[in-house]
Amino acid sequence: PDYFKGFFGTFHTMDTGRGCPFTCSFCTIINVQGHDPRYRRPEAIVAYVRTMCRKEKKPYFFFTDDNFARNPHWKEVLEGLAELRENEKLEFSFMIESDLPAWKLKGFVELLARAGCNQVFMGVESVRQKTIDAARKRQNRVQSYALMCERYHEFGIACHAGYIIGFPDDTPATVREDVEILKQLGFDQASFFILTPLPGAEDHARLYAAGGKMDQDLNRYDSFQPVTDHPKMSRDEWRGVYDAAWGQFFTPDQMAVALKRVGARVY
């Protein structure tokens, strides 16, 4: 009965800020939450983490901002969390969402580790620069992916790639090739999504205005199944290569490599 006692922690989510300054055509955030970000007070975030640590054993937090590093108060937030760990000896850890250039901010990765971060979720979307540029996510530079992963790994932080399958130039062969590249670059985890014209995104508005074919049942718009046609794949091919990507990435060898990479933390 006590086998799992203390094994699993409680998982908490929190927006430390909302809104995004970027212009990705497939994204709804910029239209639903706006381009002008708003932020919680750093002291309120720190106080919430302190409260949860007193109620629970080793809680885990996910700061769900699309761009945690674009928060002008990121340093105060992380310094406050580091003080909880170092001065008050509270035990907790967390993951963040952040854009890919964030690792270049002076002191950002080091402070993340001090504060207790063990994973960064990033919207990688593709390993092909042409595809990224076409989706207007030009802040992503493929040539820096490997160096970025290496930097996070230096501080024991896992790199989690959000990856979209079904951009116009994708084929079953290119997707299989890209998943292998994703592993070679140093990403430890991946979450795969099917390109979906989500209501509220520019892609949806353009497809609707052009009279493009889209499923009418919005319950299907979960990004795990095709809801429109692809220029180079049938829907069955598209869904098949999407399903296969999970098994192709999460092999026993890949998972063992990832665990070894981030097993020894600096802090």
C-alpha cells in the first residue's frame, strides 16, 4: 500500500503572463490573448509556490506562458524561486514554455537551473528553415538548435520540442527524416501535433475565405487528426505518419540517452 507514497508529486499550472508578440500564422494565442502581454506580479508567483510547498510534498509547476522569457520580470520571478530553494529549503521543481532564442539571454539558463527548472517546452515546429519562415516563425533559427540544446543540457534542463506535422511541403519521407534530425539535434522529448486550422488563427481565416475544405465538427479540431486536406498526403497517410512519429522518436535508446543527458543537475 505504501509503494508509491511520496513518489508522485502534485502538478500545478499557472500563467505568469498572457499574450505573445510574435506572428505565427497557425497560432490562436496572438488573436485570443493578444499581442500585448500582461504579467502577474513576481511576488504573487513566489507566494503561491511557497504556499503549495507548505501544503504538499515536492510539488511540480508548469508555467504555461507561451513566452516565459519575454516576461520583463523573468529575472525577479526566478530569483524569488531560487531564494525559496536556497534560503527556505523548499523542495519543488517546474517547467516553462519559452521561445527558442531565450537561451541567449544573459544569465537566463543558469538562473532557470538555480530556481528549479528541469524542462523547457519550445515550439520547434519544424527542422526546415524554409517551412518555419513560411509560417512566419522566423525567430526560430534551425542552425542554432543543437547549440541551444547543449546549453540547456549543461545545466541539467531537458529540451522538449513541440513539433507540427503537415506543413505544405511535408511528405511521409520528409517527416521520417525530420524526426531523426530532431533526435540528433539533442531534443530529449517531443510532442507531435497535426497542423490544424484552428478557429482564431490566421490559417483558419485564410482557408475559410478561400473556400477551402474543412471538417464542420469542431470536436475534431484537437490537433491529433487531420481536419482538412493536404497537398502531398492523403488523410490516411498524414495520420499514419503522425502516429508513427511517436514511436520513431521515443525509442528505448533515445529515452536512455535523454535520461543520461539530464540526469546530473548542476543545481
